[in-house]
Amino acid sequence: MQEHKGNKMENLEVVGLYKEYENEPLLTGVNFRVEPGETLCLLGRSGSGKSTILRIIAGIEKPDAGKVFWNGKDLVEVPTFKRNFGLMFQDYALFPHLTVAENVGFGLKMRGVSKSEMVKKVREALEQVNMSSFSERRVTDLSGGEQQRIALARALAPRPLLLMLDEPLAALDRALRVELQEELRDLLKKTGIPAIYVTHDQEEAIVVSDRLALLNDGRIVQCDQTEKVFQFPSTRWAASFLGMTNFIPGTVIETYPLRVRTDCGIFEAWNPAPGHPFSVDSPVTLLIKPKGVGFAADLSVPNHLSGLINRVQFRGDHYRLQVKLNSYVEMEFSSTVECIAGQKIFINLAPQDVIALKE
Amino acid sequence: MKKRFLFLALVLLSLVSCSPQSSQSTLTVMTHDSFAVSEDVVKAFETQNKVSLVFLKSGDTGTMLNRAVLTKDSPQADVLYGVDNTFLSRAIEEYIFEPYTSPLLVNVSEDFKENLAGKVTPINFGDVCINYDRQFFSSHNLAIPQTLDDLLKSEYGTSESGAPLLVVENPATSSPGLAFLLATIAEYGEEGYLEFWRGLKNNGVVVVNDWDTAYYTNFSASSGKGLQPMVVSYATSPAAEVIYASSPLTEPPTASILGVNTCFRQVEYAGILKGTKNLSMAQRFIDFMLDVQFQEDLPLQMFMYPVNQNASLPSEFEKYAQAADNPAVLDPALISEKRDQWINDWTEVMLP
Amino acid sequence: MNRIDLRGIGFKDSGIALWLFPLLLLLVFFFFPMGSIMAVMFSRTDIIDLGQIWHPLGFTVGQAVLSTILTLVAGLPAAFVFSRFNFPAKGFMRTLTMLPFILPTVVTAAGFNALLGPRGWINLALMDLLETSIPPVTFLNTFTAILVAHIFYNIAIVIRVVGSAWAQLDPRLEESAQVLGASPLRGLREVILPLLKRPILVSALLVFLFDFTSFGVVLMLGGPGFATLEVSIYTQALSLLNLRMAGILTLLQLTCTIGITIFYTKVSSNQTVPLFPRLQGEGTHLPRTWVQKVIVLIVMLFLFLLQVLPLCALAARSISRLEADRGERGEVKTGLTLDFYQELFINRQQSYFYVPPVRAMINSLFYAGVTMVISTAAGTMLAYAFVKKPWIKRWLDPLIMLPFGASAVTLGLGFIVAFNRPPIEAGSFPMLVPIAHSLIAMPFVMRTVHPAISSIPESLRQSAAVLGASPRQVWRHVEMPIIRRAFIASAVFAFTISLGEFGATSFIASPKNPTLPVAIYRYLSQPGAMNYGQAMAMATILIVICGISVWLLEKLQGEKYAGT
């Protein structure tokens, strides 16, 4: 395949991947695209088949059905070693018999790059990950974080057309993870190499990705720009997976504007997919964003709730409030103002803060 | 735990004491692996003499002799049986034998008693001869070769399909192989035998390491159904083919070439080992081996001929077994002196 | 199962009691006889012709190098297939590849003869096909036969040693290399082979050691044109009666093998034991692409042809009658028969030395059982001593390998010289056979049990002790369950080694108590179709018994790394 030239037209498309594992369906029709220069994050629980998708794109495994296209070209006949993709494994898979420099230079050597060129490119790659002084060390002597950087440098050195990272930070401790997330994002932006980043950690996904694809039950349930996914999760599963907790069932009573009757009153809600309108009397679940805490009703927004604070948790830069809305509905909200338990508060929500989810 | 150790120790001890050191006196006979004898013959000697016999089988003749030589300071047996005329002088040189002249030797032909100096007693003999596949020669209308010279003729070299007709054993690893080499030396003399072997080699001959390969793999009339219709074996092998046939045979599929000097007569001897504590019993056993009962038993057990002229042969022997009228003979002292050199010279010519 | 109370014999102290028993075995039953015979050999005045040394030495080294290379070439693909793929009959094929390793050469030679001899099945079929009376394939008494038989014997070592290391290798390393642009072959050369360098070297050295001391294969299959050092020792000592020359050759062979064993133990002891062995089946999968399917198929077909077919040919020979029709020469007719098996039970000549096959079988099984007890006890003690005191391993490890490399002929004569009076007397002392077998089995036991013992972290013993377990209870309830599989596997292995051993046994077994291999050899040394058939029948019985044992070994060991 051609060398990476930063061509803005280059894209990866995955269509209808189906794969069974030990007679259980693992992937049941996965579709997504990776656009030039962007980082797509595949987010899903462990065991949801994220790594398998990467292995299929890399050509290590074959799907039972479905295709992978690069610039519209079907890759089915292209063996792994001719795809010129990069894949960084969760446990790095560094070659224990080679030095740091030899590991980083491995991909270049396979492409028959000249010796002097290789030295230069290895040095560059090691500089990119701030590991220049390590080049002659044995990889078995490195710490986890150092190994991670070397694995990244090794994947980047041959300038792959596409970089795939499989839980690249999972083996590291939290502080290091936070530090490396930022570094990784900057590096991906700087090189302009499109990337697929697999993780189960939503914070990591927020930091690193341009777009987010949520994987559940063997398919992509939502794929959009990262902020949009967090703003408007499309299903109840997506919302809970992203850490959201305030749900309330209701019935549509009016479609435009969308109005929903619930046990806590009538809400004017937001339909994140205007192309698929709700019909009157259909059941719906509302996702209430944990915001809008005040001490009085704000009439500039249509939705109002009131309740008693049950419990207050200090969370560093904000407070987490558990609010009892009526005798059996409790929700969580966050506030920057200090509150005390037993206090009565109001919640004022714009339509965009009340999302109607399909079941 | 301790109990188990004790138990193990007891087992070990009991196994040690199993070794034949019982109250009845024993007579130990060292033999080669091919030694065989009927059960009732052994029993007969044991009851007559109130002694139990222990046979110490010690590998092939060379290994056995080595064993006797290496342990001559504390002999492991009272009697050694099975040393043959190709090894005899070596055995005598090592002074391992106690002289004994059995009264029963009167029944033995003078031919077997030369050069023995009363050290050992001849027991049996057999002729190492070329066996041939009768069916091959009749179906090819080929005359049976009568002399060693005949073997150099082209019709006995290779068949029309290119396979050599004769297989011989390596004299360095096989005793019939050595016996046949000695037959050629007896025929052509020390100066001429290598010339004969060169001729044989040019005419096409297969050399293998041991008798079982030659007989079972290469020989065409054995159950191996090999390619060579002639093999160096024993004159009694045709009889064995009948006795051990897998389906009853009325006549053997093989026969021996019994021309002048085509066979070498192997004589096997028994001797009393120096240092025995059972000298009189050992003498009695030598006498027993020369006596009719043992002598009549040995043909079917070992496919050898008895030396005792009074012993009658079993019917299968009368019918199928053959013995050479003019076997090749060499002086055991000469054999002992030149043996190694002959083998080495032969090896250089045949297996360069 | 025998259990050794390690505390009772001083495990807590210096550990001397642990290595004293194995060392005594080695001193009394190897160094003493070897030393005695060497002393006798060099005290003699036979004529020495140094010119007779170089030819066998050159041939020995040459054929060993060539055999080792070919065994590696044949064994590495098999190791790859066994460690990376699942396929039908995998376990069965693994079992069968192990079988040749323990069979006596008498049986192997008979098997190759039944398959490739002038009237072997292949030649019979070809002659029928080509309508000729001349067998088209010449195999016996060729250099090829030696090489093929050496591969037949030793490919199991490569499959076991390299295969288990390969199975432990993270498959992601191979995948990584491919993603980085290495073709499968390039990845093999740049990543896998360098990582497997040590196990490959270990197996190569072991194979070389076996090939270097090869005797039966060269004598029986190679024929008179070929002589290794061991064959020369045999002819010099037993045929030419030149003991001094035999001594010199023995010394030469021993020097070479000491070098090999020291190198071998050095290389193999640095082999790292993985802390977290990969789970069973991880990294193995069904062959996916057609290339993989073809590779698996070809390798299995090759192994089947090399390892299984000769044994099947032999078994087939034991139930068939080959009769050339008296009228038309060359036409060989076959028919099925069980006569040879029935005849085994009849003492037709009322021979004093007749041994019913059941008796030979019982002898073999008894010796194998005793060998198992002695060698597992000694081997496990050694393994403990080596774990406890690594410096003992450094000098004792090459020594226990020596019985492999020493001349069997010389050692056999040594037994005769050294043990010629009660209580230990060659030929009548029944323990000599299993002790000799134990010397051969002990290093295998040690090598199987040692990794298991050294994998037990000290913290496990300590926490058991804190929980109130006495050292003995720690051993019984903590260590034994962990090493149990390795322990049992090594015991079965010792058992099978004893079953198949022929060389040493032929020197020291008492004539009334032959083992199966010795009994087979007896039948082969008499003329007559019935004798040959009975030898084949008995060989088939031996193959079946060995097969069952190896199958047990496989079952007990699972996919875990094997010894050696």
C-alpha cells in the first residue's frame, strides 16, 4: 500500500463486521468510518469485542462476515504485513530479544529503510515520546510507563496510515495514565495520523478522542463527536454507560414541542434524533442532566423541579446532591454552591437538559 | 513414613537374597546367548547329582569370552560352554581353563580333539555354509555353484534384474561372517583370499552386519523374502526352516552348498574355569554334556551336530539337515594370531 | 505412590541427604564399573593403531551433525503446528510422536524393514504396481536409513522442548511483527527464532548427544559400511578382543560427551521458567487460512509417514503370512493369521530357557516399576537439592547426564568386571537391571520435576507454616499437590524408558528373566518363519504397552511443558 502522505482523502470504513467466538456472537454488524486525521475512540465494556475489531482491521483475524475498506479498497486480500497500519497492544508486545532502538526500528527494517535513514527516524520517534536516552537499553529493564512509550514509538516510527491503540494505558497507574492521556492526544494531533483508540474508560475517551463510538451487544449503538455523545446519548444504555443516573419514565403527550408526562410532572424534552419523531402516547424515558440547581424557580426555562436535599458529598470542585423529588423518586445533581442536607432546592432545566431516550 | 522405608529396604533385601545362594549346591555354567537345552535334560542332571544348575547367558561368543577373561580372578561360573574354534586359542592364551580330559572323549572323532592340550572338551559342531533358495535356482535353470571359484562366475554375480545373488555377513560383527572368511582363507591361503574377495566384490555381493539381517531381510527363501537367493548361514538352517515353518512343509525351501572348502566347521567347546570350587561337579557336567542324553538333545535345541558318535540324530536332521564332507579347516593357533589382521584387511578391501 | 519424607532425611539441614543417594547411585553403578573396566582396558598390552580412530570419529561427528540438522528441520515445523494450532487427532498424534523415542532399536529396525525392506509393504506394493520382481526402493544399509532412523527417534525431543517453549511464547509478538510489516516468514526469522534460540539449542544438543552415541541404528540399519565410535568400541572389544583400543575409543567418546553435557546443562539451566504459564489453549486455534490448513496437513502427514507407518507396518507383519508361491517366484501372497501370537505361548522344543511372553511382559513391567520407584525418588531428591543449593546443580547436573554419553558396551563390560561377586553380581542380582535403567531415567525425572519445584514461591511455604503446618504437612498438602502432575509424569516416563531399554539390559539381564526387548531379540536370532513372526508379535505387544504408557503420560501431563 502507499506510504502515508497526509492525504486528506484517506479514510477507513468498516462495514457489517460479524464475528462469532466459541459459537457465541461477539460482533453482530459493526459499521463505522475513520476520517482523515481524526481519533476515533471505541468505548465499551471489557469483553465487548473492541480488541477483536482492531485485530480484524489489522488483518490478524478474519471476520465471519463484513468488510474493511481503505479509501474504498477492500482489504480482504491484503495480508497484515502489507496493510501498513500500526497496532499497539495492551501489553505492548515488545520484542524481549531486541534493544529499545531495535524495537522502534523494527517496522522500518521490515520496509527496507536504509541504515542511516533508520537511525534518524528511530531518533525522531524516541524524541517524540521523550525517550531519547533509552535507545540502547533492554526493553525488559523498562518500567511500565517506559514500555508504553516505546511501544508507541515503535508503532509510530514507520508512519502508519492508521494507528490502532488497544487499551494503551490500562496497565498503568492512575497518575501516569492522566499524564500520558494528554501526551498521547497531542502526539496524535501533531502527527496527523488517523487513529482508533480502544478503551473502557470514559474519562480517557473524553480526553483523547475527536469522535466516540459506543459498542454494546456486538454493535455500535452511537457514533458521533465526543461532546455530542455526552450531551445527547441516544439510548438509556449509552447514558448509563457514560455514568448518567437520572432517569424517569413517562408518556408523550405532545410531539412538537416534545412534551412528556411523568410522575414528577410534565417536561418539555429534547429529541436528540429529530429525524425519528416520537408519537403521541408512546412510552419514553427521560434523562435529566444533573444541573440547574437553584434556590428559586427560574421562569426563563420551561422545566422546574423541587425537592429536599437528602445527602451532600463534597467532590473537590463541586458538590454532589442527592435530591428527593417525591416520596419515591430520587435524583443526583451537582452544584458549585455549598448546600446542606434537609434544605429545599429548585431545579431549572432547559429542554436540552431533558433528553428523551428510546427504550 | 519410617515404615514405608523399612518396607522398601526389606523388599530390596529379599531381592538380593533371591539370588541363587540356597542350601543346595549350585553349578554355574557361563554360556553364550544361543545356548538352549531341554528342560528334562537339565532336570535329569540336577536330580542325578543333587545340584542345581545356573546358566549365565553372557551375550554373543565374544562378549562371553570377554566376560570370562575379565573376571578370571574371581570367576563367575564353574563351567564355560560355547567358545568356538575361532576364539579358542585366545581363550587358552588367557589361561582361564582348568585342564580336564573326559573319559567320554573316546566316543569323539579324532578330528575334534587336535590341538586341545586337554584344556577344553568339544561338545558340538556345525558347518557355516552358503544356503541357497532352491526354488530360485530351479526356476532360473541355474546350476548350484559347487566351489568358491564358481561364485566368481558372472551367472552367480547378479540376476537379470541387477540384484546380487549372494549376501554375506561382516566378519567384524558376525561369527558366521568370520567363519566364512576363514573358509576362504583355508581355500586360497593367506596370499590369495583377498584376491577372491575382490573378485566377489566385482561380481556383486551384499555385505550386512549380522546374521539376522542377512537371513531375514536379504535372503529370498526366508520369511523375509529378500532379494538374494544365497546367504551365509548354517548347514542345519534348512532343517530349522521345516521345524519352524509357519505352515507345515514337506521339504525345506533351502539347501546348503557342501562343496570342498565352501563350508567352515565351527566346533564349540566346554571348559572348566580356573578357580572353581566345584571341580568334581564341573567335571561331571562336562561328562554329562558329552553323554548321549545331552548330545541327542542339542540338535533340535541349537541346530548343531553332536560330537558323540553314539548319539543318534532326530528324524528332521536325518531328512533335512546337512553336514559338509570336506569342511575347511584352519589351525586355531593361526586363527588366533592372524584373526584381527585378516578382519582388518578384509574390511579395507570390502568396506573402504 | 512412594512419598519421601524430606524432613526425615534432612531437607531442613544442609540438604546433603538429598543428593547423597543419587550421587551414590551414580558412583556405585556408573563411575565404579566405568573406572574398573577402564583400568582393565589400559592395563592390557593389545596393539594400538591410532589410524583406526580418525575414521569412526569423523563419521560419528559428521552423521551426528547432519542428523541433528535434519531432525531440527523436520521437528521445528512440527513444534510450530503442535504449539499454535488445534486440529482433530492432535492428542493422538502427539502421543504417537513420543512413542519412537522409547522403543528399542531391535523393534525400530524391524519396523523399517517391514515398511521399506526389500519385501516391505512399500516395495511389495510398488512391485505389484510396476510388475517387477525387483524392489524399487533400497533403504536398508544406506546412509539415508541412519539419518531417517535418527530423525524417527529424536524428533520427539525437538517437538517437546521447542514446542513447549513456543506455546509459552506470546502470540502477540508474532502479530506485532506482522502489523509492523514483517511477512510471516520474516517474522519467524526476526522474532520467533531469536526468541526460541535457547530451547532450539537445548534440543539440538540433546539430539546431538543421542546421535553421537548411536549404536543400534548404525549397526542394524546402516549396515557394515558405517561405524560410529560406539560401533567401533563394540567391534574392538567384543569381536577383535582388543580391549585397549576399545578403552581409547571409550575415553575419546566420553571426553566428547562430557563436553556436550557440560554445554547442555549450562544452556538448559539458564532457561527461564515462565512465572505465569499461559493458560491451556491460549494462543492455539483451528487453522484458519488455507495456507495454515495445508501446513498442518503436510506436517501431520509427514509425522504419520515417519513415525506411525513403520510401527503399523510391523504390527501388520505380525498378523500376516508372507508366502512365496512355490511355483512362481517373485509373487508374494499374503494372508492373515494369528498363529504367531498363539505360538508365543507354546514351548515347542521343551526348551529350558523358554520364556512365556506373559513372563517377559511381567519381567519388563516389574523392572519398569522398580525403575520408576528408584528414579523418581532419586530424581526428585536431586531436584530438591538443586533448588536448595544451586552450586550442587552446577557440578552434579553434567555428571548425571553422563550415563547417556558413555559407551553402553564398555559400561556393560564394566558391570561384569565390577559386580562379579555376591551380593551384587551381574546376571543374578535382579536389581541391577532397574538400577541401570534408573541411571538413564534419573536425569529426565530431575528435569521434569525441577521446574515445578522451583516454581513454588517461598512465600507459599512460609504462609503455610504461619498457618500452623509442620514442614512435613507443608510438603504433603502444599508442595506435593503443586508438583504432583510433573511428578507423576516423570514416573510414567521412567517407566517407559525402562520398558524399551535394550542395550544395558542385554548385558545384565538374567537368562531366565529376559525383558520384552531381549525376548524379541532372541526370536530374531533363529531361522524359521515362525521365529520371525513371533518376534514381530512380541514387538507389537511391546509397542502397545509403550503406547498405553505414553498415552497415560500425555494425559497426566496435559499440554504442559515436558521434561528433558
